[in-house]
Amino acid sequence: MTATPATSALSALGIAFIEHEYAHDSANTSFGLEAAAVLGIEPERVFKTLLADVDGSLAVAIVPVSGRLDLKALASALGGKKAAMADPALAERRTGYVVGGISPIGQKTAVRTVLDETAELFDTIFVSGGRRGFDLELAPEDLVRATAARLAPIARD
């Protein structure tokens, strides 16, 4: 078992998860698509963690790696007017993780979190475990519980 803040948080909550480690290719910057390919999983089941600024405060958006974040939909899901992607350096400072390994679980600073509703189509989904080359598989409802996320349609193709 690999201890990261994400695995520690899930264990503390008594949430079951499966670890998936793989050799990350440092030349690859499509981290989620790389995970899907290496692990042999359809990209719709692998979710990326993105940080956005919604009306002046940070929020976490969790969307399938096969799509993109709809910033307008994220703002709407949080009752905001405008959303923009957060600066990567700020995302790293606030979460305690590096870009490409940002987990939605166990972040240094808890912020409002929205999970794309397509997660409910699967028994389990994959999210970053807290570093590049390390994903966690868990039930969508357990991810919601671990992050206090709300479900909303925030992804687009």
C-alpha cells in the first residue's frame, strides 16, 4: 500500500479503494489519458481533478479525461457567475499535490467540489491517488462522501 494524503484520508473514513500504480512517462502531459491507456480502462471512467476560480474562490472540478470542463456549467453548479482555470502553481500550493498528480481527496485546503454526473454511470471510477502514475479506483458515491462533492453536469466533449 502506498501512503499519500489521499489514501490516508480514505482509510480514515473507512472507504474501500483499489490502488493502481503504473510507470508514468515523463514526456506525457496527458496524465489521465495515459492512465486510461496504461491501465486498459475506458477514458470515460478515468476522472481528472481540475482547480478553478469561481467568483474569486477556488473550487475543484472532477471530470472524465475523455472530455473537458465546462467552466460556465461549473460556475452555475456552485451558484456562481464566472469561472476560470486556476493558476497551476496556486493549485499545487493549495492542494499539496503536483499537477498531473492532483487528487480530489486529501487536499491541504478543502474547497467546494463538483463531480461530473457521468461518474454515476459506473460502479467504480478512477482518480489520481496523489502523484503521477498512481490512480485510485473507488465507487462514485464514496468519492462524493470523501470530498463532500455535489454532482452536476460539468463536462463537455
